[in-house]
Amino acid sequence: MKMIDDMGPRIMRIYFDGGYLHVETNEPSTCEYDNKEFSFGSGINMPVDKTTQHTTTSILDVYYVMCADDYGNIGELAVIHS
């Protein structure tokens, strides 16, 4: 029986360390962020696609983060306050 992935990546852990925002997902994904709500594809790409570890410089007061997997499934929008 072949499994079908129809769920977006889930953010499992969020933390700030050394001036960086770190986001960990439950599956390899591409994550984007902005300082307001956005549609996936129009956000700022977090470096290193197709991984479970995503990091960006912590310069905003509020981050809106969204991640998608290789199958085009988009996870829920997370609002993160620094």
C-alpha cells in the first residue's frame, strides 16, 4: 500500500539563540517568513531549503512563518513573538 503525503509540515520547535530565530519542522521543507500575514511564495525565504532545520537572523519583533514540503503541502501559519 502506497502512502500519500497530503499534510503540510508542522513546526515542532521554535527558539531564539545568538541573534537567530530557529525553526524545526517534522519533515524536510522550505520555510518563508515576513512581518505580516502572507501567502506562501511571497514571503522571505529562510536559507537552506528541503531540511528540518531553518534559521534566520532575529531582527523583527514578530515573525509570521509558513513552511511547505516537496509535494506542495503548506503548513499552518505560525506567529512568533521575539
